[in-house]
Amino acid sequence: MTIALTSATGKLGGAVLDAILENSLIALKELVVCTSSDLKDSRFDFLHSQNITIRQANFDDAASLAKAFEGCDKLFLVSTPRIEMDYNDAPLWQGREKHHRAAIDAALNSGVKHIYYTSLGFGNPSKAGVMQAHIRTEAYLHDLEKNNKAKITIIREGLYNESWPLYLGYYYGLKNETREEVVVAGDGPVSWTSIADMAYGTAVLLAEPSEKWSGRTFYLSLKKTETLHNIANVVSKIKGHDIKLKIVSRKEYEDYYAERGHDRASVEWWSSSYDALKDGECAINDPTLETMLAEADRSPKPLEETIEEMLK
């Protein structure tokens, strides 16, 4: 069984590939690494040295996708990072789901039988604009499954430990940050999970037989939650002075950051995430990842440790 892996240079896609290789989960001859980057980039030197197949795949070029997925039985599709496609309430098939559908259609036309898709750790339905393209992609995949056109697995990857600065204000600036009051549009419990832990769980399930995960939608996330208030307290302790959280309305939040030079369309797209946090969408109660980690005798990385590393 040959599997095509997308977004090999991205945070999650790269981490999944690393986990596969570090733990020898999939035979090298069964891997096809797909990237939109230059195949001669030095980042791929190690893969070339291991004779791992690397192919060009560009979401804007259907022919490149079809060629990249040729001869593969499975596709691991990491959602595209082109978030600007979602801005201004993008109509159906004009947001990021446009890229996802292009890859899915190309895969099916190339003979791929099973598609694993990385959705996000919000609810469905969701109040978060960041989830819209994922919800649309999930619906498309379910239609394919219903019509017996593909096996599907939807992995709602948890919110990254490493993404806490994006939620704390409109990107908390780490070492160079001078704000002592951070403006947000809401707060709520979040099941933060490190990229490395998520990637390990993802790599394990990709290596297992299709039958085990086919037809399933689940979260890969730890269950312990922390609020933005908790994070502000951790940051305060590390920095040695108080960082206060100021919660305002979404309109006040959008105006505040737009007036400080941030792209308004981006801020407006992001602000609805706080409505989802307030509703508890990101408090995950799915044991899948914790079970995987326990079986591997692997301790999950705490959020506090990630924050400390990023600030120091």
C-alpha cells in the first residue's frame, strides 16, 4: 500500500513525516512525499538520500496533483495554509475547500481509495470562521463515502500548543512583546496539544490498516484544558510581570487590531474563533490520542513547557 503525504514542509505535515521516519512506521518504498516547494531544496536532501519518492504537487495545478498521486492507494491530505482564501465570507468552493476538493478529485482520478483529511479541533457545526472550509470539506468527503466513491477518515487535529500566541491577542509577540494588557474577544477552555504528539498519533493511524480507521471522524487531542487567562498567568510568571487579559466585544476587537495596522479581513475572519471558545467547542473529550500515547509509553508535552520554550 502506497501513501501520498501532502504539505511535507508544513508544520503538521512535516512533523507527521518525521514521526513516520523516526518510528519506522511505514516502509520507505511505500511513501510518496508531495510538496509545492522546489524538489531540489536542501530540506529534502535527507529524503533523497533515503531514496524516498518526492513529487511536485500544487493545489492550483490539477495536473500536478494527479501526477503526484499516481500509483498511490492512500492520500494524507493536510489542509491548505492559504487562509486568505476564506476571508470576507468566501462562497462555497472559493475558500480553502477549493484546494481540498482539487486534491481529493485528483486523488480519486488517480486511483486513490482512502483519503485521510486533517480537519481542525473545533465543533461541527461551529461558530469559528476558521472551521468553515473544514466543514465544507468534511461534507464533500461524506458525500463521496455515501456514494461509495472513497473510503474516508476525518482527523480533527487539536489546537496546537505552539499556536497559543495567535489566540492571545492578535499574535502575542514572544520575546519582543511589550504589551502588558492583551485584548481578546472571549475566552474558554481549550484542549491544547503539541504538534509532535498530534503528529505521532497521526503517523500511527496512517500506518495501520485502512479498515481500522475508515468511515471514522474523531479528534486527535489531549483532554486537559487551559483558558487564555491560564496562559496569561503562565506568561506573566515566565516574564516576571503581570500580563492582563482584556475581554471586549468582537466589534471592539476587530476595530482595535485593524486600527493598529492588521488586515481587517483577516481580523474579522479570526474574531469568530472567540465565540467558539466561549461555547466550549475546543474542550475535547476524545480519548483517541491519549490512548495512542499511553500505548507507546509516551508522555504528552504540557502546554506550559511549550510556552516556556517559545518565550525563552
